[in-house]
Amino acid sequence: MKAPLAGALLGLGLAGGLLLPAAVAGGIPARGDLADFFWPMKAHTAARWAGGKVPLWNPLSACGEPWLAQLQTGVLYPGDVPFFLPGAAGPMVAIALHLAVAGAGMAAWLTALGRSRIAAVTGAAVYAGGGAFVSLVLVYNNFATAAYLPWVFLGAQRAAGGRGVATLGASLALAFLAGEPALAVAGGMAAALLAFAARREEPGLGGVLRGRAARRLAAGLLLAAGISAAAALPFAELVRETGRISNVTRGEALARPVSVSDLADLAVPPPAALTGGGTGRGGYLVTLALGPLALVLAAAGPAGLEDRRRFVAGLVALAGVGFLVALGDRGGLSGLLWETGLLRGLRFPARWIVFSHLALAVLAGCGVDGWRDGFFDGRRRLFAGATLALAAGLFAAGLLEPARRSGDGVARASVALAAALGGVVALARRRTGGAPSPPWTGRLLLAAVAVPLPWFAAAALAAVPAAELLAKPRIAEGLSAGGPGRAFVAVHDSHLLARFVGAAEDRRLVTSARRAHAALAGYGNLRVGLATTGTASPLENPRRARLLGAALDGGSAAILFGLADVRHVITPFATTIPGAVLAARADGVLRYALPSAAGRVLFVREARVASDDEVFEALRRPGFDPEAVGFVAAARGPLPPARARTGFSMARVRRDEPELLEIATSTSEPALAILTRSWDRGWRAAIDGREVPLLRADLAFQGVVVPSGEHVLLLTYAPASFRAGVLVSGLSLAVLAALVLAGRPPTPERR
């Protein structure tokens, strides 16, 4: 059996150990953002695909928001196919799939580094089953992207060695499309640098010419960019429009890093009671657990890579950079990168420790060969002693914290097992008289590393009953999917959600997940087909947020909510909005009905051009009347004159689809029609088949000047960035297919 296949099967085995208990009990992992953010997001995307159209726009969140451009949605990511499965099967199969991808990639990379099959599969176990990688399941886009990192590094090694660029291009494109662009881009650059630095160590090549290696690596990176262009170009446009890079504060960017107390988890996994992400622990990672034996093997990694010293040096540097960034301000590097602008727009540095985790997995796999085939021989005795002393210190760091480790039998047993196995392997080496150790010693090390991993990392995937998360929240009963108007969901604000979830006397996982679900947190509204004004996405429309935020700066919440077609307010806190009527109460959540809403189309009596600041000032005035004046950001053509009060204007929505809106209008005189859905430059408007300007009205909505008489207004969403990206991606995929069909290129020039 080839090593990559064995790595994939091992990943599936780890998935069984991690997920099977929850699946048998009818549960679903529910820590972090998986339950209320990624699961409904991915299920909604799959449902839209099942309808036969590319889901470019989501009308159910943020008064309408770009969907493909969010990138986390994974609209074009093939690895999200499992979410077509019904119920809880989708996320469970998707997690298992990415564990298999990660295991196969690490095994393939270690095989390309010349390691034995047992060493390759051991490294695959450490990477796919280690705490840092498994913890990323809870922030699923990071997890999916990180699954491809071993493949990206393998592709870079192949490209630098003159063996083609297809692997690098395809794997890096998949990593990007999986939804975490920062990890993908950083991984691609790190892989290229490592491969370039270590290119001379490729066996039999004698050192590929520097220029050729650089050109091949650049070609692989360029191919990846081309393949992912259909999603990357809309994403880049959305980032620019939302001001994401410039709006993130230093505190937000460096929040929740890896803490000192997390580091002891590496050697001695913590009890489940201590993996709640509380004070002093990295909020983005539940555990870093690898177990002591994996660390002992990693310490022996340089011995297994004696012929690749540049590679080892680069790998250690990668691990160090990832570790320092993950520490946040404590490491110094994150703050420096933020000050220079390189970390602007990013959040939660803890996830960058995945690069340290990647390096540890490579070294652990290589350490198997190092221990079995000569680590204790000759001059390496001093190195062996230093390794054991380091490992002992790491164990002590965990074991000497009785308040944290008391009663943790699994952790103590893992230390005892590592010590026992070390003795067995050392004895086997003595009996062979310096010859390579027998095969059974490698299998023993693999089993000892892999078997405990599901116990070490299981806390990250603690589950709640899937049926409870699939059930319609009781507060939404009586509201029909696709019904008129929108809801304002208070817990879209993360601070309000934290207050609500933290208000429970029992702060355990089950309580938090249930309460978040009950309050329609995250993308929970997508499950019930309820349109909302807010969004859980970090790429939020700043103009829409500012429009609604005017209510907090002196404006009338009732009037501004009415302008946004809000008919329901769902909140765990009592509201003071004038005219709001309590309509339902369930599970600590309240639902208020508002007396009036603008509807999907609003005709104003007068249209004016105004700057955003001027519009905001008008919105925040207590006497603001949405029907009296409509403000447009810029007029492309003449605006209609003020309408007579005796005139009439009517609109009837004939088709309302995510990327298409058809409205029949009838007016006695020209008028500005405001469509109460978010403006985006990807929308186009046509009246009776003739394109007309689509204006940005009332700060964040769409506006169209409608002539008098009866007409048909048609709005379609097909952003130019997507059309251009599809063309580039199509050409790039053709190039990839040609490279694959062409097979291995001729042997490159040598020095």
C-alpha cells in the first residue's frame, strides 16, 4: 500500500475515533463557530447549488450580501460536496474527508523526502490527529485550508526540483478556495521559500539552477492564483469595498493568542474540564495536544534528515515564526507585523501555530527513522541525551501543575507509555548490533503515536445533540420561510451574544450552543429562511451598518428599522423601541413586532444628491421621514422633480430570486424608487429591457429613477469581477489539465 493511501486511511481512522462516539449518540461537534456559523452557511450554499445556479448573492442576511465573494462560504470549493448530505451527515463527512486529505498529504510529502513508509504514516498521524489541527475544525475554513498545507509544501518541493508545477498549483488553489486566504497565501509563500532554500538537497539533482527553480515556483504560485481567480477576484473587491484591512483595530487583530498555559498541553494533554477556552487559554484553539512520544520523535527528526540540513533549518525557522506569531504580543512578531501593515485585517493569531504543528509532524515522522536507524549510534549519543532532557522538561511542565492535571490518567499513562516504548526501541537497537531495527519497532511507534490521539484531541470536538440544532428555534415559530419583511437579530453582535450565552448559570458547551441556536446566532437565520438585517460575516457592509447605527446616535430605531423593512426584532434583552409589541417569548429570547415597514420598494416624494456624512446626519434626526426625501450618493443623469402629493406610485414584485428581482411599476410621474436591499456594484438595472443607472440611495440601499407610466424594472446580479475570474480560472484549469496529461517534464539542467 502506498504511503499517501495509508495516510488517508489513517486520517479516516482518526476521524472514526474522534467522531464516532458523537455520531452514535446522534451528536454533532458544536464548539466554536461550527454549529451556528459554518454548518448553516455550508448547508445553505449546497441547497443553492442544488437549485441549479451559482450562489453569488444571499438575500437572507445583511439586507442582502455577496455570497461567493465571502470566500468562507466555499461556493467554488469541491471539498464542500459533503454538505449536500442531509442533516448532521454533511459536517461529519466533511471533517472526515479533510482529516484524510491532511493525512495523505503529509504521508506523500514525507515519502518525497525519502522517509520510510512507517515514518511517513507516523507523521501523517501527528499532523491529522494533533490538537492544533483538530481544534481548527471549530473554525472550519481554517481547518479546510490547513488540510492542504502538506500538499502545498510537497508541490513546492516538486516544482523546485524540476518535476512540474501541477501539484503546487492545484493544492494551493484548493487551500485558497477552502476559505482561509491568509493561511493559504502564507503557506504558499513559506513552501516556496523552503523549497528554494533546500533545492540543492534533492537526491540525484545536484542542485537545480537557481533561476529555473525560481521560475517554476513562481509558475506554480501563478497557476494557483489563476485557478482560484473566479473566487479570488470577487473576494478582493469585497475586501476593498468593506474596508476590512483598514478597519480592524490592533486589539482585534491580536486577540486570543496562544497562552503560556496552552504550551504544556503539547506534552501532557489537559483534562477535558480545562479545554473550555477560558481565561489564560488560546481562544481559537481548544488544545495543542500531541502527546509526549510525538515530541520525542520530533526531537529526533534532524537525525532522520541528516542529508537535508538546509531543509531542517528552514523547517525549524518556519516553526519558530508560526510560534512567535501565535503568541500575539507576547511573541513580539505579531505586533511588529501589524504595525508594518502585514497583519492588518487579520484576527486571532493562535491559528498560526498550525505551521509549528506542521513542522513538528514532519520532524516526528523523520524521527521514527532517526530512532530506528541510528540515533543512538556514535557521536549522536550527546544529541540523544539532550533530546531526552528536553522531553523530560516538557513533561514536567505539565505534570508539575497539580491544579490543572490532577486525576488526568490519560496524560500520565501517555508519559509512562512513551518511556516504556523508548526502552523497547533502545533494547531492539542493542540486539541488532547496529543494524537497522526490525520492522515491528516502527509499527509499534506508529501505533503508540496514533492510538492516543483521539483521546488527546477529543475535547475539541465535544458534541451536542444534532436534532436540537436542526430543530427550528421556538422563537421563530409562526414565521414562514421567505415571508415578508426582515428580522433584526440582536445577537449578530458578538458582544451581545457573549452576554447572553454567558448569562447562563451553567456555562458548559451544551448550554452555550443551545442558547446561541435559540437566539438565531451566526447564520442560524438561514436554517429557517428568515431574512435579517445583520450578518455574522467579518466582511460586513459598512454603509448598511452605519445606516442602522444611526439609531444609536440619536436617530429613531423604529423609523430606521422600518426603512430596512424590519418587521421583527429578536433579542434576549427587552427593547425600548416605540411601538414595538411583544409577540413571542421562548428559551429566554423575545420577539417583538414593529408597527410599520417600508416593504421591498419605496417611492420617495423628492430625490437629492448628498454625501454619506450628510445622509447620516439626516438619518439620525428624530424627525426623519423615509418617504419624504431619498438621498443618492451620485446622480448619473437627471433626478426626477419633486412629486405632487396627489400623484400615485405602485410597485408589484413579480419575481424575487437571489440574483434577480423583477418589479412591475406604475407611477403618475417620474419618481425615485428605493429598493430596500443592500447596494452592490455587481447589480445591474434595466427598465423595459434598457439598462439604466443603479444608484446608491439612503446610504446603503439601491435606487432607480422610474419614468411615469407602466414599466418593468429588472435587476440582475452578475459582478464583472466574477465574469473575469471565470475566464481566468477556465484558462488556468486548461493549463493544469495540459500539465497533468503531459506527464513528467524533461530532466532540468544541472550545475
